[in-house]
Amino acid sequence: MSHLLLSMTVNGEAVQVAAPAHHTLLEVLRYKLDLIGTKQGCDKGDCGACTVQIDGVPQLSCLTLAVHAVGRAVTTVEGLGQQAGGCHPLQDAFDRWNAAQCGFCTPGILLSAEALLRRCAGREPTRLQVCEALAGNLCRCTGYTKIIDAVLDVGRQMAVAAAASAGEVAHAE
Amino acid sequence: MPSEDRERDWQLGKVHRKVDAMERMRGVARYTDDLKLPGMLHAKILRSPHAHARIRGIDLAPALALPGVFAAVTGQDFKIPYGIIPWTPDENALAVDKVCHVGDGVVAIAAIDEDTANAACKAVIVDYEPLRAFFDPEEALAVRDREGTINPYSRKGNVSKHVLLEFGEVDAELAASDLVIEGDYEFGGTTHGAIEPHCAVALVEPSGILTVWSATQVSHYLHRELAKVLELPPHRIRVIQPPLGGAFGGKSEPFDLEFCVAKLAMKTGRPVKLLYTREEVFYAHRGRHPMKMKYRTGFTRDGKIKAVDARTILDGGAYSSFGLVTTYYSGQLLCAPYAFGTYRFDSTRAYTNKPACGPKRGHGSVQPRFAMEIQLDKAAVALGIDPIDLRRRNDIGANTQTINEFRVGSNGFLECLARVEAASGWRERRAKLGYGRGLGVAGSTYISGTNYPIYPNDMPQAGVQICLDRSGRARVFSGANDIGQGSNTMLAVITSEELGLPIEDIRVLSADTDLCPVDLGAYSSRITLMVGNACLDAASKLRRKVCESVAKRWKVPRDRVVLAGRMAIDREDPDRHVDSAQAFQWAEADHGLLGEVGSYNTPKDRHGEYRGGTIGASPAYSFTAHLAEVEVDVETGIVDVKKIWIAHDCGKALSKRIVEGQIEGSTYMGFGEALMEEHGVDPEHRGAHAGPSLLDYRMPTFLDTPELAAMIVEAPDANGPYGAKEAGEGPLHSSIPAIANAIYDAVGIRLDRIPFSPPRVLAALAERRRRELAGELSPHKPGPDHARRSA
Amino acid sequence: MLRLPQFQVESPDTVEGVVAALQRHAGARVIAGGTDILPNLKHFLDTPPVLVSLARVTALRGLQRDDAAGLLRIGAGVTLTQIAEDAQVRALFPSLAHAAGIVASPVIRNMGTLGGNVNLDTRCRYVNQSEFWRGSIGGGCLKSEGNVCHVVPKGRNCVAAMSSDNVPVLISLDANIVLVGPEGRRVLPLADYFHADGVAHTLARPGEVTVELQLPLPAGPRRARYTKWSVRRSIDFPLLSVALRFDLAADSPHAEVLAAKVVVGVLGAKPRVVTRLDEALGKPLSDPAVARIVSEATHAQCKPLDNVPYEAAYRREMLRVYTRRGVEAMVAEG
Ligand SMILES: Cc1cc2nc3c(=O)[nH]c(=O)nc-3n(C[C@H](O)[C@H](O)[C@H](O)COP(=O)(O)OP(=O)(O)OC[C@H]3O[C@@H](n4cnc5c(N)ncnc54)[C@H](O)[C@@H]3O)c2cc1C
Ligand code: SF4
Ligand code: FES
Ligand code: FES
């Protein structure tokens, strides 16, 4: 089986990894790069556990060929905390709300949720927007309630922070 | 067993960060499939494409000849049968002479990678002789001959278990009842759907010790069965349960993969991993038993239950699993929260050529609860009594005994009813909701662990060991399996409460049979009560030692010393305090190394004195009330569940949000079963699985799930740690009948069969319309005209 | 994990490169977002030696309004999320924006392309399963490794369902499909692209790729809508799929219907354009007769099969309800 040498950026670091052409990004992340935070629940698009971000957009790594990530920036849950200097506000909120029970769906949900909040750009998301953004990620433990609470909590904090900094800007002018 | 002389509740009932959530969220926790060992091989299992067939021969040679293939095992390597219930060992790790369902394991092969293992499985030649397969339990039960007997170890044809118990003169009481409600109910099969697929890894150390890491919720039972089947002494085996990605009962017994990795590791001398595909998880199953239930319930004019007569057929699938217990549970767990005048149940579990059924959250009792709560609703309508009032009138109360002689301690059921009634606006709103909209209520109860372990023994049901060290930290060792429900955090909360340490100063090491005391595992909602009590026992012994040493140095009586907030404090002079590390050092100087063990055994006076009277008896019972609001689209048959209010009596919530999370997660799971989930095989297509994927087995998404309002009720039980009872399974039960009853309230139809799929709703509406036109029924209730328009 | 068959991947950066690669490798397949082809390959429904990836073909990612030609051009590589969120699509072709926005799930829409959606393989409960599973029903069917059909047991033709959400809408909007192949470029009405064979349900010639979908800009006032039903509100493929379009004499729901088009998916391999709607013409859209005529015609002409996992009889009944409600909703929205 011939291997290809694939170059991509993973969590801000340039990596090169050898893998056969028929390997998925999920396999390469988990078994070649030891980024085990990305989970596998079905391996064919039905559950969302394998969600990562590619160039900032949530995608399913089980349905992405590793070669498709070449030259692109992949963010996994390991990188989410790094981005925010250790612990992302979503991770903190999920922890406070007990939004992770078994935690198996959580990495994927965090990456979908982060993209939503980024797009909200300081506007508070509604409950429906949260549900819509996370609707490709199954969770079997929580009944979703605490996850929604946690995401809304961060959304609210971000909106407050955005309003405050807008206020400061206005003030400065 | 609250301990008397401590600062009350400095941790209990608060909101806690879980001890192990952050590592999971950062992607550093190693679940089973995240383990990678040097030289590790990957194994795959070749499965039967036949629902029922004799194996005439297996040719492994073509597979073994492939480069990269290391070893293969077949049923011949596992001739000793096992079974989670010691009385019914009726399955082998791989099929020995015959296969009993599509997906039954036949050969396991270890190879350099999964691709090679798959290719090797394809190369194996199995010679099958297909046999007549049975997919209908009643048809299977009718067969008596050896040829038609599905399970090779069965001695009673296709009867897996039969239980008939009668308490009081049921027939006489039915005859004397003012109202008898008769109903036929059908509970379809459903499965757990944990997002993490099963996975196991085995390693044989040079010393010969076998270590098996497995995504299991019962490491101790796995340990025992591995020893039995592999014929190894238990002390040469170590079982470790890594962090687990959900279980819900689906990982509560040994599966083929654990035996296979162990044997293959022994054969090859290399570590071996086996990860199920999602499809294989569906074949492993052990989900909720489909049940056909025939109920007759007699009532007095004022709504009191005089008699309950239940006949149930359980569709068990190919193996026993927990089936013996399930068959009892299908009757034994129904006897609260209502007092029954008399009761009889007659339950028969059949073997069929399907993946085996077993325990799913709310084991054995979700199905009868569904039947019973609809029976009550029908009676309420017939008698013109408010459904909540009817339930109140039958409340069994606290500190009492059920008709089947189980002792009930605390009981918060009436408060549960009151809470959902008030929160939903039942009194004001119900009568005003027009046609198409409705509210429905249902109640239930569940055990907090069973009084007797699965295999008879006189040893404690739970044990915990705690060590304190001079840095001011506690280590808790427990065999219990945290499956996501938060049991490790529960142990930390109790330790924290007793020893005054913040949660982050406590390390919980669990579910490793080498390091931890035996625990029976995460099933029957036993951990908080049993392991919690054992933990409380150990922690309070340590607390006494520490307080004593501090008191000695302060020259005050011991009970003046309080441990809280990482300090030892003088209750009467709060300015006097030392930090925990100092206190522990004093205690270590006085007592030597600070370690204590605690254990828990159940009280043995809770059950009935008859054969089977121990099965279902529990130290304490939780209670739940669900109230659902639905909107029914009478043209499409689609049921939209708007909101579910849930009040659950867990005795004492040790950690508030974790308990709420259990209530929400349980209710969600019930909602999915009620409306969309269906697990089964296709008899028209040789018993192939009806759709073994998370696409075809539809679990509700974020957009499908109704708003869930969880309310905690606390009726502390003398048998629970600080009064705590279970919260992980009870709050599933009544969600399903609450929805069914709400549908009746909305449009006047009874759905006695799950799931409440749109075609079934439409069929029931058409039948009602027919009866209205025939003058047998009057229109259900007023409402906007458009709501009535039919397809 | 679910293993993929072994293949090589080529990633040309031009359409010509793609066409050439397809010619070079017999049996090669195109991969765009991969959300349909990879699950199918993991099920071993095909074992192509080479996948030709569109990931680097930037020319397929355009979405422009071409006023000179009177068209909106959507490149085959545009993702469903982009279509759902694009301001022009939302303004000019709301039914398309809606359909693209309810495909599968948000993560899948971020990956899935319009080209992949139009070329989505037909679906059937007996084929979209693992190779092992297909063995358990006795060895597949016409569309896989067998020689029977489990849906129409005596049938000689596969009737697996065209399950794309966007195709019915695109046809209702008179879209054209632009194909480029070894023999050059051709444009044909999307309605003519499909034919009734679930094994090969498009008329794409060997080596031909979809490069663009063209939507004629609305010439006058109209109302269009897409209705989908699936058991869950996310992740699920459609079980019922109806696209509606009415050209009106004026920009009001009370205006006269000048033309009506109804296209239904998830029947057999070919989407169905409902005919004999003339009776509805000339009536105000808000006249309940229009909803009735259109829904009755749809119900009469469309017969769902037991190819996807839900009772065909129920789905047939619901065609009438969802079609009627679709019209009513357009009226209610003004
Ligand atoms: C869980 C799940 C749910 C889904 N639900 C839905 C749903 O509700 N509705 C729906 O419509 N779809 C659904 N899909 C299918 C799929 O995600 C979408 O149809 C998507 O748009 C396919 O696009 P793609 O780019 O990923 O296609 P690919 O998988 O890359 O390709 C699909 C097919 O089209 C061919 N192809 C791709 N691009 C071209 C081209 N430019 N020219 C010629 N041939 C081409 C490929 O060779 C392949 O045969 C679902 C998929 C999954 C996994
Ligand atoms: S319609 Fe028939 S031939 Fe086509 S995929 Fe389904 S079963 Fe196979
Ligand atoms: S593992 Fe990728 S969607 Fe389930
Ligand atoms: S927390 Fe277990 S699946 Fe979501």
C-alpha cells in the first residue's frame, strides 16, 4: 500500500504525515497524529462525533479524505483550548453546566458551537439558532438541555463583552 | 445514614464541576479506542449472515495464508458457555455449532491492521446449513422439538423463562370491581445507542498476566466471565474500564469482542484491539425487550385499584442475557407508586432468532409501566376523575409494603405530582386546550440497586477505599464504573463533604480490578446508594480520625472540629483554623498512614418471602411524575411534543445539575422511544436487521427534542447516603405513557403501541372517526375547525 | 472503523484536468464533498481504482448573476451552506435556498456541494447498507451484487429513489445543467438529465462532469416553495419531497396563476414533473381550488414505493396533504 506525504496545518502547527490515499482525516488525526480528542461514532456521517473545523468551518472528518486536508488548517478539540490560551470559554461553560456526561459527543459539539458563536460575532444566539447549528451532532446522554444552556451562557457573555467594548469605543470617540 | 457531627451540606446539593469532564472536553481522556500499544494487532469478527444455521465446517486456511494475518479463533476455542446471570449460561464467545441470529460471531482474526483483518474474514469459508428461523415469539414458543429450539443450551424449547406470581384473589376482586379496564399493549424494541461503539484491547504481560481494557459498565462481571471462559485464575486477569462514551445498559455484560481480544493476545503474544463498527453494536444489542402485554385492571367507583392482572410475552432474542431478571422485572417492579388490592402477573420470555435483548435504562419495567399508566388514564376517563387525582388516590405512601411484599421507605410521589401539576398549569390550562392540543400525566418508581448481587454471596455489595496524604489530598479507589452518569464525581462529592476538601483535591481512581476494591458495576441504578454508602463509611471514619487529632492539639472536644473549605475549623471559635494538609499531618502522626475502607451491604428485610421475592427488592425506591404537552396534527398524524415537565424524587440530590442531567437524559430517551425509535429485524428478508445504523435507527436530534423542565424532589431515604436514591433510570419510565395520555387528551385516541408513528396516529384517528359516525362515540372535545380537518 | 476500499486520489485543478483524469482511469469516480460517495464506498457499493477530486478546481466555486444571459450561475462546487445563505439566491430563488438549507445537517451542508447533490446516487433501504448486511438478505440486488429487486420482486429495473432535496426545486425553476466531457460542453434542461433506472439514473456520459447549474432569472412575479418531510428534523434524507412554483399575473397571492409547476422527488429513480395542472391556470393562487387541483393531481400521479424506509401508502397519502399545505402556506405568506 503506497503512502502519500500529506502536509497540513493542525491546530496551528505545520505537520507532515504519511497515509494511504484511502484514509480519512479522522483516521489520520486519531491514529497517526494521536489527536484522540476527535471521536468516531458511526464513521459515515450519521452522528457528528468526528466534527472538526477545516479552515474554520465545521466538517465531518469521517467523510473527509485525508488528502482533502492538504494545505488547509484543521482545528480539533485539542486546538480549541490552545486557541483560547488553555481553556475555551465553551469548555468552561460545558464544565459548569455539566453539559458533558460521557463526553463522547462533546468535542464535535464544541467545534460546531464555536463556529456558531464566531458567526454570531457578539450577537446573542437564540435557543433555536443553537439547536439548528448543533443539529448534526447527536448526544445520547444529556437530552441536549444542559448543552443548550451552556452555549447560550457563553453567547450571552460574548454579547455582553461585545456591547461593553462597543461602549468603550463609543466613549473613546 | 447522615453522619451527625459534621458541618451539614457544605457540598451537598451544590453545582459541581465533574472530576473528569475537563479532560474529556480537552480531548486528552483516553477512551478504549484511544489506547495504542506497541506492536498492537487489530482484530475483526466474521459474523453470520444467517438468522439460524448449523455450522458444518469452517476453513480458516485461506485466511491464515494471507500476509499480515497473525491468528484466528473460532467457537472451538471458547467451548465454555457464559452468561451474565449465573443460572443461564447460554452463549459462547463465538458460535460453536450453530448461529442464532444475523450478526452472531463465528470467527475472529487478528492481523496487522483492520483492512487485513477484514480481507482475512472474507477469505474464511464457512459451510452453513440453514435452519428454520423464528422471528415471532409466540410462534417460537409453540415449537417444542429439538430441531426448532433456537438456543443450543435451552432445556425448555424456546421458553427462556416463565414467571407466574399471584398476590391475593385477583379473579374474585376483578369480578367485584366497579370498572374493569382491559387493554392490549405492544412495546416495540429499542436500543441504547451510546455514541461510543464497543471496543476492547488485551495485553498479555511477560509474567503471563492478562490485562483487558474494555468499554464495559461491569468490569467485575467481565473479570469473572473471562476467568471462566479462558480458564485462567481470576488473579491472573486485570480488567480496566477506561473512560466510557455512554452505555445505558448496552455494555453491562461480556461481549464476544472481550473474549476474542484476550484469546488472540494469548495466542499471538501481542496486544490486540477490536473496535465494533456501528453495525456490530446493533448486533450486540441487549436493548429493550419487545413486549406484548395484556392487562386487566379492576377499579372501585372512586378510582381505587382493586386488582391488576398482567400477561406478558417478552421477545428475548437468541440468548438469555439478563432475561431471567427481565422476566421478573416485567411484573415485580410495577407495584408502586400505587397500592394494588391484588396482583397477578404471568410473564414468558421467548427465544427468537434476533440479537439478544437485555437491560436498557429502566430495565424490564418501562414496558409494563407504559401499559399500566395508560390503563390508569383510561380508568380516569371512564370514571370521570382527574388523572392526577386518580393517581393520588392510589398513592402507596411512605414506609410501607407493596402487594408483592417489597418494603418501601421514603416516597415523594405526591410531591412529584404536585410539582408537575403546578408547573404545567394543569388545572387552569387543561380544560381550555382545544382539540389537537393536550396534556397527559404518568407516574413511576424505580429501584436504587437490587438487594442481592447477580451471583449469590455474603460479601458486601460495594466497597471503597480512601487514602489521605500529607499534601492535603484524598485518593478514592472504587471499582464502580463511571459511564458518564458522574459516579466518580458523586464519590468526590461525598469525600469532599466529609473531609472538607474541595472537589479538585480529590482523585478518584475507578474500575480497575487490580487497583480498586470489587464493585458490581453500573446497573440497576445502584451506585449512588451502594457505593455512595461505602464511600461515606470510609470517609466518615477518616473524618473522625482527623478531627480527633486536631481536637487533641487544640484541646477541645472532637465535635468542635469541623472540616470544610480545605480547613479544619473550630466551630465555636471560627478564627481558629488550620489547613487540611496540616490537619492530615497531625492525624498521620497520631495514626500512621491514613487509609480507610468502607463497605456497604443491603438490609435483608426488604423483600418477599417467596420464590423470586428477592428479585426487584431494593433498599430504596425513587419516584417520578411526567407531564407532557403535545400537539397532534390530525392530517399528517405527526405528534409534536411541546414540553415535558418532570419531577423526580431522588431522596437527596448530591450534585444538583448532575441529577437534573440524569432526569433530562432519561426523559429524552423515553421521548425517542415513544415517537421514533424502532429496533428489529425484517422477517421478510431472512431476519436481516431493519437498519443497523444511526441513520435508520433514528435518535432525536437537537431539533426534535422538546423542552425538558426537570424538577428535583427530595424525600430522603434512611437507606441512602444522606438520604440519596437513584436518578439515572426512573425518570425515563413515565415519559412514554405521559405522551400517550397527552395524545388522548388532544384528540381522543389511544396509542397502545410504540412508537407513536404518524401512520399509527392516522389509523387510530380514522377508527375514532368511524365510531363517531356510527354514533358509538361523541366528538372528543371542542376546538378550532381546521384542527379537525382530516386527510 | 468502517473501511474504505483502496484507491488512489487525483486532484487536478482544472475541469479539463478532471475530464482527462477520468479518461485515463477506467472506472474512476468524481469526489466533491464526499458526503454521498464515501458512505457508499464504505459500504463497498463500488471499488473505483481512482477518485478524481474536485477540491482544487476553483473554477467550480462561482455563484454569479449573469444579467446578459438572464441567468444565475451556480458552480457545481458551491456548498449547500453557501447556497442557503447567499443573499441573491434567497431573494431570487427562495425555494432553492430553503431546500439547500434543510439537506442533512449543518456539518454535512458545509461539505456537500450542489454538483454532488444533483448527482447524488439513488437510495434504497436494501442497498445503502454494508456489504455484510446485503449478504444477510441473500446477496444484494440489481444495484449491488445481486440480480433481484427487493422492492419490486419481479422487476428488472432498479427503482431506488432519487433523494436529492435540491433536484425537484431546480427542475421546478427550469434549471439547466452544464456538463463538460471528452466531447466538450453541453447544456441540457435538468429535467432531461434523469432517467428511470436506479442503477444509473443520470444521462451523464462517461467522463462527463457537472460544472454548473443555471437558473433563469424570474421573468415576472411568482411564488415558489419546497416541502420536505422526514421523521427527524435534521440528518434524515427526505421521505417526501415536493417543489412548487407558480408564475402569477401580479405580485400578490390573489393574482391569477399563469403557469404552475410541481416536481416530486423520492419516488423512483427519476423526479416526477406533475402534469395536467391546466385547470389551475387563470385562477387566483389564493382560490382554494388551486391548492386542491394541484394536490389532487400530485396525489394521483405520484406513487411512492417501499424503497426508502417508511410506509409507501402513508407517504402517498401525505403527498396530497403536503402539496396542498405548500400552496396554502404561499398564500398565507402573502
Ligand atoms: C447522514 C446524511 C444525510 C444526508 N441527508 C441528505 C438530505 O437530507 N438531502 C440530500 O439531498 N442529501 C442528503 N445527503 C447526501 C449528501 O450529503 C448531499 O446530497 C450532498 O449534497 C452531496 O454532495 P457532495 O459534494 O458531498 O457529493 P459527493 O459525495 O462528493 O458526490 C456524490 C455523487 O456525485 C458525483 N459528483 C459529485 N460532484 C460531481 C460533479 N461535479 N459532476 C459529476 N458528478 C459529480 C460523485 O461521483 C458521486 O457519485 C445526506 C448524506 C448523509 C451522510
Ligand atoms: S430498488 Fe430494487 S434493485 Fe434498486 S436498490 Fe432497491 S432493491 Fe436494489
Ligand atoms: S463518526 Fe463521523 S459522523 Fe459519525
Ligand atoms: S455526553 Fe454522552 S453522548 Fe453526549
